[in-house]
Amino acid sequence: MAMSRLERDCSKVSFIDARSLLNDHTMTSFSVHPTRLLFALVCLISVIYPQSDAAEQKPNVLFIIADDLTKTLPCYGYSLAQTPNVERLAARAVRFDRAYCQYPVCSPSRTSFMSGRRPEHTGMYGNSGSSRTPLLKDAVFMPQHFSANGYFTARLGKVFHIGSDVPECWDVTEEGSPGTKIVYQPQEVEKLGLTSFVTASHRLKGGGGEGASYTILNGGKDQLIDVRNGQRAVELLDQGAKQNAQGKPFFLAVGFRRPHLPHVAPFEFFDRYPAEKMPLPEKGGPKISGIKSDVNAEDSREALRGYLACVSFMDEQLGRVLDAMDAQKLWDNTVVVLLGDHGFLLGSRGGWWGKGVLYNEAASTTLLVAAPGKAKGVGCARVVEFLDFYPTLAELCGLPAPTGVEGKSFVPLLTKPDAPWDHVAYTMVAKGDKPAGLAVSGERFRYLENADGSVELFDVQADPREWKNLASDSAHAADLAAMKKLADDYKAKFRSTP
Ligand SMILES: [Ca+2]
């Protein structure tokens, strides 16, 4: 163990020497000068309770969430997107190809991974109310665990759901709103006072989900919430580096609002994606029930353009944060995580522009983890869950294992991304306050019990798009039974009434 600064200062006084000084004082109180006694006491305490040295200091955590970011990124093989900063982070990170959220909607997903509990044990099935639900009355959320272990904790933007923060998690907590204005959708542009900068705005007709819309701005960029939060992140990383020098690590959570709807971004980002070059949504696979009609081709192209413009806009803000990581030389002592809180369907399955369903497109999304001394620039095909973040980050940072959490640390996969891994993921949806749907994701098969009662089985190794439902294929009866048993076991464990 390296010596602390105080130990080095006291290096000429050994533990025995210090104790003998105390003994001297005890026996001959007038023979030791008070200053010398104080010095000896300080040295003794520093030996018994050594302070952290820079080399021993726990790693920082930079935890970045991009709202509704799906895997439309070059590092996941989607070359249409222009995201040089995501790629820059991916080069330092393990890229998880099969990372599953526990619930494909904002607040239920975030409440789950921030508490480390499955949705059935958070009771958060919608987007309203405090994230400290009655079931989480006594829970220690992930940032609280870091705070209790000596970390400075801060959040910028949407980390818990909007208006659902848990303030006791943070030393600094900022939504990013200018003044008292609430700047999120649906009236974001108006409330930010950016109406005069709007050059085009459109809400798409038809289709299902949230109803894609876009707004192109020709000014006011600095007022946009992600730009503000990106700038604040740079400032807090600067502050964090200074705190590191004093022995205090940080846990900084940054929540970018885009690419969540409405797709509001400056023209320069739309300009990268000419509408006529945007591909139409993929056709195939089971359609989502309840969609009345497909979005027409022109609107579909505009919708994809708006989504990608906002992905690039987010990427630019991410780049500023990564620049600050470079400038402050924080990479060797900081774990950096980038995730989407869940995925997003881009007009597939009959015209669904949204999330809230159990297919891979919504349940599995971006996860990059860059950790000092771990693998980098590689993909990992193993199945992990978002509620694994909490135990994983605690282990990476040398914190005590958190109690009451239901995930599993995936640190072994950061060391060896192809390590053997016997783990499946569970993603659920509810109807009102009752669990309704459940997906079990294994390495080869995904089994879906949808909220409408339909059952599906996909061989995601042969059919990663989940186009061909094998649930009634007799050749896969045993696979179906095995996956159904996992679902039944899960429900018996997490949904049974005590
Ligand atoms: Ca979201």
C-alpha cells in the first residue's frame, strides 16, 4: 500500500516511535513539547486510519444517459449516423450488444437501474411520481451508495425521470432549466423562448407510438438544454479533477434529453441527413397491434431525419464532455458509461415510432463501458441487464457490495468480453399498475409474453431482427418450453403475492 501524504510527512516517525512518544508524554508530561505531542498524535492517527493517496483513490464515475437512444450508431453497424464522439468513446470501451433495460419506458427503466431493483420491486410502471416510490422507501439508490462511501455526487439533466428526482442522492442536482421554466416537451421551444428561430416544424400523421415530430432551429442553440448541461458537465469535471487532487472522487450523472421527441435541433444537424436519402422503415415481422395505418414515405423519411439529427446533436454535446475528460486527464481514473435508457422503434412493425414494447428494438439498446485497465474497443455478445449497473460500478470502484439489489456485476465481462456467462435478461411492461408483459432474453432465444396476450419466440442468433415467430413451430417446442419455464419462474419469484 502506498503511503498517504501525511504518512510521508511523518516518515521519520515510525508507528513504534509515535507510540513511544506518547508513552514518554504519559510518564513524563513535562518532557514533551505540546506541539511535538500533537505531531505524534496526528502521525499515529494517520497510520491507523491512512488517508487515500492519489494512486489509491477510488475511481470516479461519469454516467451518461441519452434519452431514447437506440443502437443507430456506427459502432453497432448503423453507418448512416454521424456520431464521431460516440465512436471515440467506443474505442475506449466495451460495447455491449445485448444489454437489456428492465422496462422500455423512461421512468420505470431509470428507477430500476438507479435502485438496482426489478420493476415489480420498485412499483414504478409509469412516468409520474417520485422515483422514491413507497416500495423504495428505505432503498439506497446508486448515487447514495457512492455518497455514503465518500464520493461527491452530482446530476445534470434527466437522470431520474423529469420531475421525479431523488434529491438526497446528490450534492448537486440540476435539471438544467433556465430560471423556473420547465423546458421539456411538449412546449420546449416555446418555453425556451426560441419560437422566432423555428424554420420548420411538423408533426407526422398516422403510425403509432408517440407521434414523431421535428422542429428545425436557425438559432438559439446555446439555450437548448443539452448544450447547457454539456457545459455544466465540463465545469463539474473541472471541479471534480480539483476534488480528486484533494482525495475526493466523484460520481457525475449527465442526462441528455435528445434524441427523445420532440426532435428539436439546429439546422446544421438536419443538414447532415438529406430527407431524400433516408431509408424507409424496415418492413417485416409481427406488427404491433393497434396501429391504424403506416406513416407515409415522405413523413417516414422526415421522422428518421429528425431522430438522427438529434442523435448527432447529442453526440456533439457528448464530445464536449469527452474533451473535458481529455483536458483534465481523467481517463486513467474514471469509469465512463454511456447508455440509452431504452431503445426506440423507428417506424418498423407497421409504423411504430416509440418504445414500450418488448422487441429487441425497444428492450435492448446502447451500452458502452470504458473502465481503466479493462478491455477497450471490443464488443460483448453476452446478455446483461441495466440493473447490473449498480453492483458493477460498486465493484469497479471498490465499494462494499450494495444490499437489496437484484442485478449481477458484469465486471468479468469488462476484463474478458467473451467470458462464459450464464445469464438471461428480463424486461417487463405493465397495464396500469399491474404487470402485464414479460420478455426473457437468452443468448440464442428471446421469449415474449406480450401485454396483449400473444406469445412469441425468436432465434435471435439466426434472426436478430425478430421477424419470424417460432412459438408455434413444433421443431422449437422444447426451446419454447425452456424459455417459458424461465418466465414462469420469474413470475413466481417476483409477482407472487406474499
Ligand atoms: Ca427515455
